[in-house]
Amino acid sequence: MDSFGALRAYKGQNGVENDFAFLKDPLIVNDIFLKTPAQIDALGMILVLALLIARLMEIRIRAWSGPVKFY
């Protein structure tokens, strides 16, 4: 990997970090009362699937709309 590829990979981590910050957002998970570990696991799976669907939608919309032009 050349230096530009390494820089691109490093800068790409910011998007991943922002995505996973969504999963740890106190506004989403603090107000939910779960009684069993199975319910906690299920909520985690639902949140990860929601994140996956949101990112897939973003990819499809970006591919459909074409490149962004800044004037």
C-alpha cells in the first residue's frame, strides 16, 4: 500500500466511527428498559441492522445521484 492508500484508509475510519457512535448514543439506548440479556442482544442486533440498512441506502442514493459538483 502506498502512502496515499494508507491516508485514504485512515481518513475512511472517521465514517465508521461516526456510524458506531450512533449505536452508543445515549438518546437511543438509555430510555429503553430491557429485562433479560436476550432482549439486550436483540436490541443490539436491531440497531446494527438499522445501521446496515441506512448505509446501504446511502450508498445506493449516492450511486444513483452521481458525483457531487461544487461550484
